[in-house]
Amino acid sequence: MTDTAMERVHDALRDHGSDITGNGRKAQCPAHDDRHPSLSVSPATQFDGVVVKCQAGCDTDDVLAAIGMTTADLYDNPLHSNGSHSVEIAHYDYTDATGALLFFKIRKEPKTFLIKQANGTWGLKGVDPRPLYRLPEVIAAVKARRPVWLVEGEKDADRLVASLGVCATTNFDGGDKTRTDPLRQENLDSLRGADVRIIADRDDPGKNHARACAGQLTGVAKSVLVYEPAVEDEHADVSDHLNAGHTLAELIRVGGVPCRELEMVRASDIRATHVKYLWKDRIPMRAMTLAPGEEGIGKTTVITRILADITCGTLPGELYGTPRNVIVLAAEDSIDAVVIPRFREAGADMKRVFIIKGGITAGASDDDDPERDDVILPADLALLETKVRETNAVVVNVDSLVTSLPDGLNSIAYKATAKILKQINLWADRVNVVVLAPWHINKGQGTDTAIRMMDSRAFRTAVRSMLLVVPDPDAPEGTTQGIVALDKSNVGDIHIPAMRYRIVKAPYTVLDDDGKEITANCGVAEWAGEVNGDGRAIARRALEQSNEQPGTTKAWLRKYLKDNGRTWREDVVTAAEELGGHSERSISHAAKVLDVIRDEEHGHQDGHPYRHVYWRLR
């Protein structure tokens, strides 16, 4: 009989046919088909003997049974192994971020643990911080944006690493399921920004431990998901899950914990549909649409026209012929003196117009007219959703959007503004409602609405569609007339005809406080037909023209060609010099800026060829 447990184990492994490598410290595991040696064979630290451990997760008793041995054979002197004392079966190294050993945990059977520091001191006195198990691997995984699997013990972590090659860890106190804050601050710091996947044991303490870890990681980790083994055993852990032949993909999601994941669907599983429009080709359903324009152009009056048409079922689009309800957030104008007359004179079905005056605190006052505060978006979206569902409204008109945004929002900042608008867009899609709001265009130069719109470019880029409201370049003198053109669309063709409107005065009578009739009037927008051509291009040229300084060469040329139509270039140049004092060079430059159309005419006269160039506005 050989003298030591190490020699006995080596002999038994060789008899079984297992290859032994690494100076006798590694061998093929006899308990499974082990092509790459995964069995560690190392001297014990708490007794004279040997520790065997399968890194692939085989149970130690199964390993010993495969080579005809028992735990008694792991002692150099088998007489000392009488079942009355524990046997070391594994030890786990805890290191700092560089891999330097801090302490190791010794696992013994029956299940007990001992701690020995790198300096030889027993116990954890003076050891601070206490890192995650396999910390260098965790740090590397977080940096590489790979998931980190958090389990309850070192055995399960090693099993996941050895069997599946994933990054797995546990906290030092993973076995203590009584802690409400199992993860120490240093553990949270190591997992900051990580995609953490927690695997809970199926028993109640295991689930509570996982829930506590998830709660601590919320707001720290990038994402947190909690799973449990797909094994019908209330005490099952992830090793039991793998032993049953299951994969990580077959883990069961645990509900009731804060978690975040990426939702993914297969394209072939989605049924294709078509875009639905509240106003055909102009205002998509379930989205936010802005209507920017300069002051005084009648943006609110035009939107009132659209809303009135919706209440009567006369707006061309998905709901044509079906009158529907609308909600108006009227923060700027007097409701009884301005909003109500506009809708009434526009022919709206007043029973279908619901006006939100503001926010009130229920029970805060017994007054008939309680104090109100502004509706703030997106903070009040949940309250607004209740009103949308109560009224079955299809559109929410926010007038004005600028006063409905949070006071602390820096509306110049793109990212902050885009996030707010994204929340409103997502809400509109979920609640199945259109959010329609006017916006302002400044007096700057150019036709780019992303530049001309007030505040951040996000007010253009973060919405689904945008209607540009500008003066009608062909409006007769003395009339208030404009066009509504689609300037942006994420869902359809953008080059559609613009819609012409004119604003007329609508007289009406009201009773004053003394009961006397008083005549008043308000503006009402009337549709005046489509504008031939590319509406967006026409509107952008009109936008530039509306801000054009009088007396400039460009302004002179625009008016001359508008009055005279298609004109021979030489006549234009002559008139510019004689009537306007503009040089040929400046008039040629103005023609380029205005994108004047050049028509060429070729022929022969008196036996000589000629080429005439004519100019005209687009």
C-alpha cells in the first residue's frame, strides 16, 4: 500500500485511464468525458492529505466513486477519517484588481468554511475591502461590455466559468441570505455600468437574496436581470440546472424585481402595416407633430381649424366621416374670450372639445374656483392619459408647448430636450393619440427650419412630423393668407402639395356683465385649396422671402420677376442698373441665391445663330 493520499489518488486515476499533467496537479476527471484535464489534485491545507476538485462541476463523491475511493482515502492516514471530523474539498482565492491574493476561503464537508489571509492569519480581521470573487475577470468583463453572472457561491461561479466560459462571480457574503444589503460598496463599485445577470436559488431565502442584490444594483448597473434554475426542486441552484442538461437560455426569469433588458423580436414574426394619418399625408397618428411659424402668421388659428374639422369628421385622413373628440391645453389664451369663440366660429362641435385649464390639488380647497398650476410635460402625462381615456380623444393640442415644459429644462441643450420630446412621443404612441403643438420661428436668415426654430434643434429632429406655416407668396395685397406645408416626415413622402389658407374675421355677439349684447370678432382659418408644386420647397422660399430686408438686390429681383414673369436676362440686368442701381454682378449673385430658373432659347436670325437666356422664379 502506498504511503500518501496523493499517491493513492494518482494510482487510482491511472488505473481508470485518466491522463495526469501539471506535475501531478491536473488530471482528466473520471466522472465525465473530460478531453481537457479539469480535475485539480492539490495538497490539503488543513490536514495531511489531498483535495480533489472537478472544475467542470462534478460532485466530489462522484469523482471518488468513479475511481473506487471514498473521502477517507483523501487522508494520508486513513485511520484519521472516521466521519467524526470535516474534510477539505475546495478552496477559493479572493484577490484584488491586479490578481494579488488577499485571502482564500476553505470549504469543508460537512459544509463549513474557514478563511486564511495571504499573510497566514486565520479569519478576516483587518481585511478591507472584501472584493467580489474572481474580481480581475469581473473588471475585464465590465470593460468589454460582457454580462457578469452573479450567483450565491464560489462553487456555482466556478462551474459557470469552467463549463460555459462566461464571467461569473459571487460576493463574499453570498451564503449569508439574512443580509438586506448583501453587496458591499466595493462590490457595487466593481459592477457599476455592468450588465448583471443574477441567478437565484429556488428557495425563498435564495430569491430574497437575489431581490436584495437587484435592488442594490438598480441605478448602479447598466441592466439587472434575475433568473432561477429550470429544475423542479425548491432548493435547486445553477449547478443543478446545468447538471439536468439545461442551458443558460433556459433559465427562468423571476418577476417582481427591478430589471431592464433589451427587447428583440424576429422581423418575420411582425405583420407589416401601413402608416395611419390624422390628416392625410401630413399628421401621422400616435405621434407628435410641431407646427412652427413666425409670429402673426396665424399658427394657432390654423390648428384650431384642424381641430374643428376633426370634431366634425371633415378632415381628410383616417377619421374622415367620423367625428372625434379633442383635448386642448390652453395655457396662454383666455378660454372664454379667445379659445371658445375661435372654436365656435370655426364650426367645431363644441361638445367634442375638452379644455384643460390646469392642474389642481384634489381637496386642497373648498373654493368653486381653486388655484391652478400649469400642466407640465412629461411629468403630468399619466394624469393627461386619464383624461384622454375618459374622453376617447384622438388629439391633444398643447398651446403652448414652451410653457408646458419643465422649468428646469435648458431648452437650448439638445440631449436634455430630445429626451423630453422622446418621452412625449412614446407616450403618444402608447396611448394612441396625436400631440399637436405650435412652435416659433425666429427672425434669422435662411430657410433651414432646424436653425430658424427657437431653442434646440431637438424640436425639429425629435418629432415625427412638422408642418411649416408661412405667408403665401402669392397672397393678394391686403389679405392675410398663408400656406401649411409638410417640412419633415419620418413616415412618408415629404414632397406633397402645401395647403393654402386664408384668415377671415368672424363677427359674433356676447353678453357683457350687465346682460347687454356686445359685438366682437375673431380670426377663423378657411382652407383655400392645394398649392401646385413641391409644398416644402415653396414654403421654404416663402420663409426666406418673409424675412427679406427691403432694398436689397435679392428683394428687388424677386419683386421684378414676380411682377414681370419670364424675362430676357439682358432686360433684367438693364432694369436692375437703371431702376434699382444694382450691378450686373450683384444681380447675377442674387439670381443664384434665389435659385432663379434659367430658360435658354436657341435659333437663327438673319443667318446668324443666337442664344437667349430668360429668367423666372420657381
